Amino acid sequence: MRLNSISILNYKNISQADLNFPAKINCFVGNNGMGKTNLLDAIYYLSFCKSHSNSIDSQIIKHDTDFLMIQGKYELRGNEEDIYCGIKRRQKKNFKRNKKEYQRLSDHIGLIPLVLISPYDDGLIAEGSDERRKFMDGVISQYNNQYLSALIQYNNALKQRNALLKDETMTDTALFEIWEEQMATHGDYIYGERKKFVERFIPLFKENYSFISDDKEKVDLVYKSQLHDADLAEKLSKNRERDRIIGFSMNGIHKDDLEMSLAGYPMKRVGSQGQNKSFLISLKLAQFSFLKETQGINPILLLDDIFDKLDEERVTKIIELVAGNDFGQIFISDTNSSHWEEILPKIKQSSAIFKVVDGEIKLI
């Protein structure tokens, strides 16, 4: 799979861009704040129907304009795919595949597998369990549409149960039972899929970290869930009165976590900046391998300013890894153009370097 070209109008600070891409490596270089990350985010948008860094669509439309457009032309499983997105202020976004509009945006998720590695990934280690659940959900949803549907329905049932818990006049246990049954049904399915995913994912992750660190450090991932040794429907019913006092559902897959460790200690506490970054890159490269294995094609790989805080040895290892035949098309943003001018000829893969200045993107 590859992205052959992209056209952009009014996406963040990019007024207009029409770019063609080689099959392997595309580097976007320039100072911070010039628009490199915005370009990668536009590519991300065409895969996930949303921005990676802005949850509100109106915030990604360029200031002083009323609309944006992104259009990408892909080669996918031997076919040409035209993906279009248009957004006008205060109107519903328009998302099309080969000129046919989607009725549900969730139907598009997974069509164009993509993995992004960015500075925002720090939250996977530093922040709460929400971030790590989002990571698992994001990977699984790209190859399992049923999972995404179950997740949406579980979250809706959780929202409804929480509303009942906060209603002091509510005495009808039948309503609680309706939403608890839905939470248990969808929660059991989600738990099972997360468990299967983690079991297959961990060996890929450890293999990548071992390569990047030259096998100098040992890392681990452990899936934590209340459902390991408990029936969710039973726990929800048993703890209903306690939850009413608290005002929130304390049991369920919305409490799951992915425990991260280095040499047996919490990564959040003991990891250096370089180790944390190596850990996160290994996670995302394992995500790439997992999606490739489940979908049978190479996902697009976006590397957004990932080489800061890494020593030269680890940078070389990462470049050596992603430039190999196991990876497909790669888009890289960096502030340093000189080392790519040195690296790319040695890799001997189809490549291009683009200069980004104030939202204008030009091939060097």
C-alpha cells in the first residue's frame, strides 16, 4: 500500500499543497512551527477521520477561512483508492471513498492502516490508564470493526448507568439491570479481544526494544483487568449501592490498564528520556508489525520528530530497522535536513526530501 499523492486546502497553517510521493521514504524538514507535523496530521486524518492533535474539527480549519479539504490517492491491494474529506464551519464533515459518501465514519476505520509515532506518545507512559486503553483500542479497531462497535455500545451503557447512579430519585432496579447487562455483554467481548491482542503483541514489542537497545535492557508489558478473575455482571450488581455513593461505575473494562516496566520497575518511575523514547518507538513499531500481520499489507508509517533525545546509536538502529524491506512507505518530519541528505543515499530506497516553511511545502 502507498499514498501516491495528496492535495490539501486550508488545513491548519497549510493554505494549499499538491504533493506526489515516492514509494518508500518521504522526509519533511524545517524549523519547529513551520507545518511539518500538520502535513503528517493531514495524512493521519485520511485514515482515522480525525486529527491526532485536535479533537475539534473547527480548530483544524485555517484561520480566516471557512472550509478545508484533504484528498489522497492511494494504491491499496492492487486497486486505486480516492479518499476525500471536506469540512465547512458549523457543518457536518463530508468523507468520501471513490466519490461515495460514508454513512458512518466508523466504516472507514481500518481501510487504510496507519501508525503514527510522535512526541504526543509520551502520555502512554506519563499519563493515566485512559491513554493506554486508547492505544489498545486504536490498534484493535483498525482490524476488527466488531470491536469498535462493541466499544461504542459499552461506553454508551456505561454513560447511562453512571447517569442512573447520580439520580437520587432512581429506585427502579430494572433500569440498572438493562444497562449492566449491556456493559457485561460488550465488556466480556472487549476483554477477550484485548487479552488476545496483548498476548500476540508482547513478543513483537520485546523484539523491537531488544534491537533498538542492542539487548542491553529488559522491558515488559502486562495487561491488567478486573475481568481476569471476576464476572462483570455479578460485580456490577453486587457493588451497585457502593457505586451510587461514589457516583461512578468502579468496575468494568473502562478500568483496564497496560502495565509498562523496565528491569521489573515501573517505566514511568525509572526510565530515562532515551529509554522512554525507545520504549514508545518499540510499542509503535510492534503496532506496525501487528497490523501488517492481521491485514496482510504494510501500514503507512509516520515518524514525527522522533529522533530528539536519542543517542546516535539508537537513531541508527531505528533508521536501519524502518528502512528495511519489512516496512513500506514512510513519512518523516525532522528539523535536521543535513543528516537525511547523508543517510538517504546510503539506504538506496526511493526517497524525497521536502522543505517546509510557513506552511509551504516544496521538493528539494
